[in-house]
Amino acid sequence: MNGESVVVFVVDDDPRVREALSDLLSSMGLRVVVFGAARDFLDYEKPDAPACLVLDLELPDISGLELQRELAANGPPIVFITGHGDVRSSVRAMKAGAIEFLSKPFGDEELLRAIEAAVALDRAARQKRSELVELQRHYDLLTPREREVLPFVVSGFLNKQTAAGLGTSEITIGVHRGQIMRKMAARSLAELVRMADKFGVAKPE
Amino acid sequence: MRPTGWQKTFEKANVSEEHFRMLVDTIPALVWSARPDGSAEFLNQRWLDYTGLSAEQALGWGWTAAIHPEDRHALIDYWRSILASGQPGEFEAQMRRFDGEYRWFLFRGMPLRDATGAIVKWCGTNADIDDRKRAEIDLRRVLDSIPGLVATNTPTGETELVNRQMAQYFGRTLEELKGWRTLDAVHPDDLPFVVSTIEAWMRSPGATSPFEFDLRLRRDDGIYRWFHLRALPERKPDGSVVRWYHLLTDIEERRRAEEAIRASELDLRLTVNSIPALVNILTASGEIEFTNQPLLDYFGRTLEELRGWAGSDVIHPDDLPAVMAAWKHSVETGSPFDLQHRLRRADGLYRWFHGRILPLRDQDDRIMRWYSVLTDIDDLKHAEEKARHSEAFLIEAQRLSRTGGWMHDLASGTVVTWPEGSSEMLHVYGAEPGEDTSSPEFWFNRIHPEDRQRVLETFTRCEVEKTEYRADYRIVLPDGTVKHQHSVGHPILNGAGELVQFVGTAMDTTEQWRADEALRQTQSRLAQAAQIATVAELSASIAHEVNQPLAAVVANAHACLRWLSAEPPNLAKAVESAERIVRDGKDAGDVVRRIRALFSRAETERVALNVNELIGEVVHLLEREVAKRHVSVATHFARDLPPVIGDRVQLQQLALNLLLNAIESMDSVLDRPRTIDIHSKRRSGNAALIEIRDSGAGLQDPDRAFEAFFSTKENGMGMGLAICRSIIEEHNGELWASSSEGSGTTFSFTLPLQTGTAP
């Protein structure tokens, strides 16, 4: 684990399991927050840190799979644990994007590997999310005209072609292009294209 | 002798005595004279010659020696009577000839009187009438030999001659009959007819032919008998009747026979008309000669209409060819006709008849007539059909139901099977053809030795009490086959209320018994299957139960290791982890023990069990399931409940099933708490009563819930409650459900308490 403060959330209705996992993960040097029910987890104010969710499949209020569906992309990567070893549930969980599906009882290495993978994924996701936030901040600086020009630029149109498409002069387009490069903090056209790709800029019609 | 009397007489007559004597002796007749006292004075030579007696022998009363002894007394009496009367007389008597032969003579005597009228002597002759007399006797013999009453009458009606039969019949002598009018003896009913017939005949004089008629005449004893009178007149040349000859022939017997024949003919006609059959007589060629009334009524035709009628238009078209062929065959071969066929009644309805036609032959064996009798067998036919059907049905029903009929006659001590000869009894009990099955021993000996005594006792008791007999038992056939029987018998009492016999049936229940056995086995297998199904259903829960503490144990163990291997080792933490390992490991062990108790397939054993404990364990096992489904379970156990007797595993399964059922029944309950209340209490009758009440939707049909494959659950096998019931039944307990829709169901069951624990 790196120095970044990783949080592992555990949701299990069995207090013995909660206790044991809390102890085990603590012994691994991980920050652990345990919940007896899904609702408690949802209500919890989560810290801005790479995290993963160790989730029991069978919960009294909202089942593990329901919680997974509810969280969707907004939640941390999920490591399912189950006492049933139910194949159908595990397939559904994995299809819905679960990192791992562990049958109780499981070993500490198994759990640790799954948590690391989940945390890594979360870290990447967090990275991607922060890049997008940055891009959005730059994008917000563009004027409406510059936002019109951007798709042409990243699609490799010449200024003359863009000017014809938008009904303006080639010189004006050149000015917009310079403004876009500056405001977006792109060092090259190639970088701008990558940014636009990440951000999801639509191709000109 | 000195005929001084004669002398005087002839002296007076101027005839010499000598002359007179010569004269008298020459007369070709027997002449005599007698004194007034009747003694013979004189007998002529011819008299003496005839009798062969001397004058000395014959004179006086010596002459009587010549008279036939048969006639002697009568003659002497008669002679004395005329001597006394002084009147002439005559008498017929037989007189012995010198050679000993008797001949008939007519004795005639006349008195000779003097001037004063005093009888001086009697003179007489004996005329030989033998020829006439014999002819007369012959005639009488002839007449007497005639088998009838014979009489001759004068034209004025005076009887002249009758034969002995006549005299005997009327009980009168000839003398009495003379001058007797026979009409007196005619039956009053016949008299007018007789008189008118005679008068009619009288009005036709000149008829020479006899007239005849029948009449009744009264016999001496007052009884009337029938006679045939044949009367023939003898006429003079001028046609006037001289004499009537009558012959009365006794025809009483014939008359009676005729009467009888007439009566029997009438009878026959009445009989023929009254017999419930259609009778007709056909000529040799097949033409109708006679029919009885029923036949005419049936066809609604007159005899005239039927003459020359072939009858083919009333025979059912389907039967016509067969009837024609049979009749043709009979006519050709002279063999009787015998066939059943249908005939159309006047109203158009066809009925079945049994037709029989027999030929009547003459001495030469030629057919003279055909006698045809058609018997209406329609009802019989239907009844027969019915009977045949019902018998066939009975036999078939017996065969199909493997039921045999029996009748045990107590008076004769015999057993009869029914229907005779085809009884399923014989088949089921393996009787050999021809084997004597009439003794009760045959049947009782077939009974399995273990059952025999019991069945015999039952039968004897029913015999004494005159009650319905009912017994289930096994029979062993000679080849060792064992069959199960269900036998019932109904007592038949006579008018005096005495038991006469048992009539009953015995059903072979072997198949049923096997099916029951198979069902029991299947049920037990199903119970196992369902147990397995329950296991599968529960496996998730169970796995969870086990895995949960295991997961905790493993995690704790890893944590413990990590605390120990840390730099520096965190011993306090490691101890905490280790303590949790111990705790959770024990938990896991408990779970495993409970599951093993639940699913170990130990043989059914009956042990004393604390039912509260047992249910408590199951509740504990279901804790997770209960929590998951937000059900709260409350137990209300009677603390002083004595142990019940039962099989731990089965009863656990029972409780598990009922609790799972209760839990599942509340899945749809959202508007009220999901609760299960378990009560245990002691119930009268030395049993424990356990009630499991849920707050679920309730059952629509609590009774049906226990049927196998009945389920209100979409994926349920419907076995749970059926198994519960079979478990409870095996424990001699009861299981029932009461429910009211919307307010939950209570499943209750009882289990017998251990004996000896009664207070």
C-alpha cells in the first residue's frame, strides 16, 4: 500500500464477521469502516480517498446486488463476500462490475489482493475523474464560438475548411484556435485531441 | 178201488161205468178226479202210464210224489186254495215221467156239484205244455240275457212281458209290472219330452220304423239312470198295432263319458283360450283350421281372416328368413318346428315368441295336422337378457373387483359360493376344479395360521350376536401364495328371528394392500426426497450458518498472525483475535452439531424427548431465516411438560417444515408485524399440544393443505404438510390447521406423552 490513506468499507450483518474483518484489515494497516446494513453505508459521509467496498451478498434490508445496482459508477469498486457460494448471484455480481467474489471463509491474501485491485481501480477512476474535472474547468473558459470551433480543430480540419463550415474568415478561426489552445492549456494539437477525446467532444456535423 | 161215486154219476148219465172208464182211458190226455177233500179218486190209464205209478201208489195223495219237488208245495197250496174257494183253477207244474224226466203240465181242475150245489167231486186234466213252456223259458232266458230292459206292451199300454233286468231295475215282479205305467219312473225333467215324443209318434200312424230317444228312469233305489229307448211296434196287416216291443239300454256310462267329453271339450276350449299362448291348428298343408282367442286378439283378426293366411306379414322382417327356413324344413321332414322369433301385435308392436309346431300323425305316419303353440316370451326374454346381463355383470364385477360371494348356511353347516360355479371365491381361494368346498373347514383352513384364530372368534361372535361380520385376514394357498382378504357377511334371520345363514362377499385386497404398502414406502421415500429438497432449499442458509462463523474464524486467525508478525508484535491485539477465534469456532461447532442432528439418517427410534427443547433447537436453526424475513418468533412453552415419545430427527423435520411454512406464508405481509407464536401445553388425554400460529395470509382450505402436491407456493412441491401429517400419524398424534383468511393460520399437533408420566 502506498502512503495515500485508503479506506475499506465493510458491510456485513454478522457482527462476528464484521469484527474479524475489521481486525484483519486493521492488522494490514488499512483504514476500515464497518456497517451492519446497506442503508447505514449509503447514509455515511465518505471521505475523499481511494476506497473499496467489501460487501456481504445477503443483507437483511437491501441485498448486496441491489446496493451494487444503486451505487453504479458512483460507488467504490466492490468485493463481494458470501456464505452461500451461489453461482448465479456471483455471475450477476461480476457482470455488474464486481472486482471479486469471495466465498466465506476466505484467506487474508485473497482478500488483500482483491482489495488492492479494487483500490487500484478506484485510484485510477479517481485520477480520471480529477482529470475530467480539470478539463471541464478549462472548457468552461471557452466562449460559445470557441466551443463551436473546437470539434473542427480536434477533427483535423484546416482553418480554411472550418471557416467555410462555420461561415467566417480563415483569420478569425486562427484567432479562435490560438485562444482554445491557450485556455485548454494544450501544448500541442495532439494533446488537445486527447483531451477532447477524454471529455467526449462531439464530431462536427 | 171202487169207484162208487163215478158209478152213480154215470148211472145217472146212463153211461156204464165200464164204458166211461174205457172212454176216459182212451182220451189222449191225463185225466183225473178227486174227492172234495182233494185226494185222488181216479187217475186214468194214461196218467198212470205217464208217471209209471200204480193206481194204488197214486190214489189218495200219492200223486204228489210225481210232482217236481220245486213245484210240489206250490201246487198243493194252490190246490187247497181252489178246493176251499170251489172255483176252477189251473196251475203249471212239472211232473215226473215214468222214465224220470220231468215235463211241464198245465193242471186244470173243476168242481162237480150236485143238485144242491154241493161239490161232490173235482175233475181235472193235466195237459202237456212242456214244449210251449220250454220255448217260453228259452225266450225268457234270451230276454234275460239281453243287456237291456225289455218289455212288451199291449197297445193300451199294459205290460205283457218284462225281462229280469227290468224287474230288477224297477224292483217289481212281473205281476206288479203288469198294468204299471212305466211313465211313473221317467225323470220329471224328461217327462214332457217323453210324452211329446210319444204323442208325436202316435200322430203319425203307419210308421214301422222304431222310434228312439234317451230318457232317465228311476231305479228301485231312487237313482235315475240314462236309458236309450228303442220301441218297435208289431202291426196287423191292417196297420193297427198289436204289441209294442221296448228295449231300454242303459247308457248312463256312455252318457257320462259323453258328458265328460263335452265337459273336457269345453274345458279344453276354455283352457286353450285361457292359456297365455297363441294356439292354432293347421292342416297338413299348413292352412289354419283353428285358433284360440288369444291368437285372434293378438293379431286383431277373425278366424275367417286368418284362413289361408301365411302369417308372414306379422313376422319381424329380421326373423322372417329363419322362420321360413325352419317351417319349410319342418314341412319337408315332418320334424317339429322350434324357434324364437318376433310377431307384430295388432297395435304394431313386436314381441318375442317361442314358436313350437308339432305334427299329428295318423296310423300310417302321415301328417294330418300341425299343432302350433306360440308362447309370449317377450318379458322372459327381456328378463333373461337382464338376468344374463346382471349375472354377467356380477361375474365380471366379481372378477374385476376380485370379490367373491359366499353363503354360509348354519343349519347344514355348509358353504356355497355364488354365483354358482363362477364365483371369484373359488378362483381366489385356489380351489381345484371339483374340489369339495362346501365345508366351512375348507375356507377357514385357508386362513393364515396367524389370523385364523382371530377370524374364527370374530365369526363365532357374529354368529352369537347375529351381527354383521367383517374381517380382514390373509389366506395361504396350497402353493404358498399369500393373499389379503376383506370379508363381510350379512346375517339372515328367519321369521322366528333365528340366524339361518350369513350371506357375504370376500374381496381380494392383496393388490390394494400392496399398493398401500408401496404407498407407504413411496411416502417414506418422498419424505426423504422432500427432506433432501428441504436440504437443498436450506443449504444456502445452512452453508451460511456454517460459513459465517468460519469466515470470522479464518479472518481472526489471519489477523492474529499479522498482529504477532508485526514489528513489534502487537500481542494484545493478537490475544483479542485469538479469543474471537475460540468463540466463533465454538459457534461453528454448534451449527454443525445441530445440522448433523437434523440430517443424520438414523433409523426411526422412539425416545423420550423434551418437545420444548426440540422446537427451541429448530427455532435457533432458523434464526437467520427469521431475521432475514423480518419475522419475530415468540415461544410460550409449558415448563412442566413431560417428555413425549418420538423420533428426534422426524419431529425436528416436522417443526422445521411447519416453521418454514409459517415464515413463507408471511412473505406477502407488509401491513402488520410478521409474527410466529409457538405454544406448547399439556392436553387432556395425556398428550402434548403444540401450536404454531403465524400472522400470514391464512389458508383458504386448511384441510386440503395436508394433501400431497397441494401447494400455495409457486415453486412448492406441495409435499411439506403431507409429510408432516405422515410423521405425526406415525407418532400416533394428530395434526390439523385452522385458519381464517387474512388473520393467519394455526398449525396444531399433538404427541402422546411418555407413559407413566401421567400425574
